[in-house]
Amino acid sequence: MMFIRGVGMTKFGIQDVPSGQMIYESALEALGDCGISMNEIDAIVVSNNDIISNGERQRHSASMLSSLFQKKIPIVAVTSGCSGGGTALWTAIRLQKSGNYNNILVIGFEKMVSNLSSKVTDEMLMGAERLYEQSEGMNFPAANALVAQQYMSIYDATSDDLALVAYKNHQNGYLNPKARFYKKKISIDEIKKSPVVASPLRLFDCSIPANGAAALILSKEKSDIEVIGSAEETDYLAPFEREDMISWDASKKAAAEAYKQAGIYPDDIDVAELHDAFTSVELISYEDLGFCKKGEAKELIRKGITNLNGKLPVNTSGGLKAKGHPISATGISQIYELVKQMRNEAGERQVSNIKYAMAQNIGGAGSNVTVHILKKC
Amino acid sequence: MYKSNIVMAWRKTNRGNYIIGSKCKECHALFFPSRTRCTKCESNKLEDYIFNGNGKIFAHSTVFYPPAGLEKQVPYTVAIIKLDEGPKMTAQVVEFDDLKVGMKVQSCVRELYSDGKSGIIHYGIKFRPSD
Ligand SMILES: [Zn+2]
């Protein structure tokens, strides 16, 4: 039995503050959320990517946290690209199962936006395969564009379907005070007319970098949020190494394992935070996670089923698209949103009657995936 | 293992001109990129294998915002090519009018990128329509 007692996160945005300050802010919110002090934390799992261009160059994030909190306890750093947050939670759950720790603080943080955006892009594309892809002119959007091209041509999904995903997530992000695009109106026309980055993906099909940190407290003590499923799966690094790209094995396997642990089915999920690094990824994920049959994701978005007022609201936070994507913080921020939704604390974007919630966090173009299922007690 | 075969040595120094992978001597599995151990049968007896350079378009995308170094090539088209012998690889596609999935292509040597205006020009494999 494993519970989430408290959650916290900074606003995701372009604030130029040191990582330490963002970590502190998110951790204090999480501690305050469950009314415990730092003295009750027995271990920390932290995730960060050491972005070279942010001027901090702090590689030893575990020890950095020891200094920051003045705590000499086990602190483990987990780095896993864009799935760092989910992987940190997955790791913390296994640590907790060892029986030695009562309260584990799980933190993801990233400082990305304080330098030239070309530097950031250069950093981000390192999520692509190094030797055999990057010198061919591949970057991260291009790798995902190849996947999107194949998926869309086989299943007749269109650029308009992708635009609907972006529009939905921007509408949700508009309502989220912690989102980078909070109160920023984006029209469907702006989305459809945005420049092509790598066909078929336009600028508004891509998630937006941000600075931010998110934290949660995982505990043996009963709370109102129980973790009932936790899975991680890994696949080959480059899309070209895989049999096909229209579904992601790591996503399918992690979902199957998480459902099995939870003893529930895709139909039971009431709200989900999915890894919309690109709008096409959200569509493919609907299928990989079992929310619809293969090739039918376009129907879900066309019929508004994943809208805020639909049967299965997806990315009520705005997702990576509109909330922002501070790499290692993203996976924890997904849990933050789900917990807020399950506690009816999501303000204007509140969804009703939630029992089961899912978070899916992806590193690379389907290279590794974590799936977590939460239950409202 | 050092190979004294002169032709092979020459080809290796001109690596960019060939799609070199490896072939398992035990189970004949083909790999790209090269491997030193067969992932099908666990044998470590592998030899270089030069692919014939023919394949089909598996997926494609035209890039307008490139990684550093490729600015002057924009827009360019990248694709996953399924080689006739089986393995897939990522490469640019050039000299086409209308690109379609399943289209037959063959490899050719073209400039990949250069180190600035007066720097070294790096050549490598790209693909073009073969019909
Ligand atoms: Zn073999």
C-alpha cells in the first residue's frame, strides 16, 4: 500500500530563478500540503537533466539537495530524459517497498529557458539517437514527425486532428494558473496557420520548454490518494530500429502492467495526464493505453471525448503543450494535476466524479515510458 | 579484429560512401548499425556487410527548423529507409518531385554538413528515387 500525501509545483514558465529556489518552493508546497516537516522525510529521489546551457552546471543534484535542505539522508538521482519525473516516482515506489522509508520526497526540476533558444533546442534534440541520426539532420521534432507521418498516412488522421489536440490542451492551460500559457488565448486558426517545423508537425504541435520544479511526498501512511499501479518499460533509442512506429511498445507494455497491478481496465480511467510532447504523441497514446482501438484516436478528439467536459478528460492541466515541459519536472507535475483533480481543488478546470486517474510520462520518441494509476480513497 | 584485406581497408577509410553494417557468420542475420555481437543467436563471429543501397521509403518528413550546421540546407527531407536486405536506417532524401511511402530509392553520396564557411565538408549517404 502506497499513498501520495502531498504535492507541490512552481509555476511553469520563463522565470529566471536558480534551480535551488524552484526545488525549495515545490518541496515546501508539498510538505505544507500534508502538514509535515522536512524532518519526517527519510529519503529523496530527484530527477534532473543537467542542461548545459543554463549556466548552473550542477551535476551532483543528490548532494545539492542535501546542502539545500541540510539533510543527511539517502538521496538518489534518477535521470531519464523527458520521463525523468515518472521514472523518479517509479524508483521511489520500489524504494518504499523495501520497507525502510516512511516518507519519500520525489522531486523533478529543470531550468531550460534562460539562454538562447537554439541552445535549448540543441540540448533537447539530444533525446534523439546520437551517432546514426543526428548527423543525418534529425532532431527531436523530426524524429516525431517521421512517426506522425507514418501514423497519419496509415490511419487517415489529419493535421486538423492534431490541431484539435493542441486547441484542447491550450483551452485547459488557459485555466491553469501554473501553466506557461495561463490566460493566454490561442485560436484554432493560429494553430493551423503556425509554421511547419518538420512536416507534418507545425509549431503548435510541439510542446513548449519551461523552467520549473514539481514535488510529491510518497508515504506508507494512508492518505486520500493511493498509488495502485506503477510500471516502467524501455524500448530501443531510435525509431528506425523498431519494427514499426505507429504504436509504442514501451507505452503498451507499461499500461498493461499498470492495469494488471491496479486490477482495472482502460474504461475505468476517469481522467488522464498524457505525455503530449507532440500532439501526435497524444493521439497514438490514446490507442497504446487502450482508450480506443488502433486507428480510432482521431474519433476521440473529433467527438470531444477527451475534452474537459468529455467522458475521459485528457491533459486538464494543459499538458506539455500549454502548461510547459521542464523535462524532469513534467512527470511529477502530471501527478500534481491528478491529485488536485481528485481532491476537487482544480478550480476552473475541475472534472467531476473521479475515482481512477492515470499519468503517462515518455522519454525520447517512445524510448521509455512510465504509467502510474492513482485511486481516490 | 584487424583485417588485412586491402579492399576492405580502403572501403573503411571511405566509410561515407558505403552503407556498412554487419552480418552474423553463424545465423546470417544482418545488422545496421554494425554490431560486434549477434543479438539473434549471441554469436560474436560477425563480419562487415555492405548493403546494396536499394530500399523503400518507410516514413518521411521535411524539416524547416534544423539542428545547428544544417541551416543552409533547409528545407531538407529526412526519411526512414527500409533497405532491401531488411534493416532500416535514417537518411536524407534528395532529387525527388513527389515523395511517397513505399517509393523505391537508392543511396548516393552527397554533402551532409560542413564545419562553417571554410571548414571541412562532411560527405555521407543520402537517397534518391531509383526509378
Ligand atoms: Zn547470429
